[in-house]
Amino acid sequence: MALARVTEMCIGDAKPQELVNAAWAFGTLGWPDELLFGFVARVMRLCVGHSNAQNLANTVWAFSMVGEPVAALLDPII
């Protein structure tokens, strides 16, 4: 999918909020993208203490919509 490839090209420069938005968009479409969701998971684990509840909720929702495991996202906060 072209959208996923363009998103992946910009991943390294994205801010956490932008990654959450991308994950939410892919979740809304029901399109899993292993690279995108893997990167989002790593970034969210690092900045979970600086994220607001809405970002965390949107990220968990997006992961659940595409069948990605969410347990690793929640490890730092539980």
C-alpha cells in the first residue's frame, strides 16, 4: 500500500503525537502495517510517562483494531 510506504519513510522524523495519529488512521481503516505499529510501540513505551490519556487510549484502540498486541504498550504504566 502506497500510504504505508510514505508513512514509513517519514517515521523517523515523526513526533509521538504524529505517530499516534498515523496509528489511529491505520486502525480506522483496519490496515495493519508491521513497521509502523512496531515503531509506534517502541516510541510509546519510551514516552508513555509524557503522553496524555487520550494519546494512550487512541494508540491502544488502533492496535486492537488491526490485531496488534497491546500488552507491551501497557507494561510501562501497569
